[in-house]
Amino acid sequence: MPMHGGAFGERVVDLDAQAVALAHAQHRARYLAVVGPYIRGGILARDELHARRPGSQAGLLGVLEPVTLRFGEVLHEPGLPITHVYFPVGCVVCLQAAAEGPEVGLIGYEGAAGISLALGVEVSSARALVQASGTALRIKAAHFKKALPHCPALQRSVYLYADAKLRQARQTIACNRFHAAEARLARWLLMTGDRARSDEFFLTQAFLAEMLGVRRATVNEAAGALQHRDLIGYNRGKLRILDRKGLEAAACRCYARLERASVRVRTDAALQRH
Ligand SMILES: [Zn+2]
């Protein structure tokens, strides 16, 4: 399975393109109307955005900035101060323990990057790298710290999410060490698809090899096996999940474990709002 060429990192979602255009136009209210359903599914509730809290001039809405993040962009570096918290809307961010090395966490609409600020930690312990281009809402670190005490539902979601991220990191490290490349690749593709809310994304063999911590030849072999079973398709750099159930069966058990932790955060966050 040749995996090279193509404008990797670009996503294929019309709604996302619309959101990008509105974000660029700085039409924040309309932008939020478009991305609202996306935010609703995540930890950043729309209610929080519009609420006016004591000590907060305009809730989070006034200090959230829509941004477009590109493949390969580094949001946080290990050992450097966290300048912004990012809430992905249509992009996917991966965490690496070091500047180079396998993925130890994936962040999409369900989470946020930089939330260790909520725990009083102002320096990043991981590298946050954009792996699928798209939109996000970001907030300056100082504004986040000031706003959080006035947003109890968000605060609770952030703490739950921080706990889920720790579980995810532990599970992912064990997965990278013990599970076969093909099962890990299936797990990684499913998790990326879930976070991008798309069954299509652009990927390169080199990037996959780095994320899984294996040689390119190993990725090529694993992807070829999944393709041979008609679980995934690959054309001009664009990877498509063809058979989600089949891919779930091919993935290691870490996928189900990691998703359970993620669903728990979303369910808890949703319950609080009703
Ligand atoms: Zn695994």
C-alpha cells in the first residue's frame, strides 16, 4: 500500500470548510451557530459560552478565539509554558511524550489540549501536534484560569477529562509496547475517525510510522493487510474506513477500553446539563 504524496492533514468535511470561512470573517456568533452542535458533543458546552458569570465580562464567548489549525502545527512543547488552551472543533491533535516518538494521546472535539492549567500546571509535559487540519476554539491561559472557577460544569468536565487522559496515556503506552502493529493501526485509525468525526482523512506512511513507533515497512505491511481485508481503502494519500465493525474487530482491546473512558466523560458532562 503506497502511502506518500497528497496534501496530508487536510480533512474532507464541507461543514468544516464553512466554519473556517466564518471564523476567518470573524463572525463569531454565526461561527458558533455553525460549530454549536460540534461543541455540544464535547466538553465545551454552548451554555457556558453564552453565560455571563460573576467576575466574567461575557462568559467564555468573549475570550474564545476561533482558529484554523494546520497539519504539523505544534501547539505545546514539553517544558515550555502553555500559552493557550485549545478546544478542537474539526481538527485532531495528538500528544507525544517527546518531540519525536509515538503518540500517547489523541484529542478531538471531545476534549481539549492544555487543560493541565486547570490543575495548576503551567508548563506542558507533552508535545501537542496537529494531525488533522481543521478549526478549533482557543483561549489564552490567563483567561482560562480566570474563567474556570466561574464555569462549574466546564470545570467538572475538565477534571474528568484530565483523568481520562491519564488513563488513555497509560493504556496507549502499554499498547505501543505489547500489541501487534496491525491491531494498533486499526485502533489508531478508529480513534482518529471518532475524533475527526469522519471516516476519511489524509495520512502519510511516515507520519503513521512515527505515531505508532514502528518502521515504515511495518506500517506498510499492517495497512496492506487491513486494505486486503477491505476494512480500509487508500487513494492518493486519502485513507477511508470502509468497514467500521470489521476494523473494530481487527483492533486491539485498547480501543474499547479507551473509548469507554471517553464516553464516561461525555455522559457525565451531558447529565450535568439536564
Ligand atoms: Zn492495544
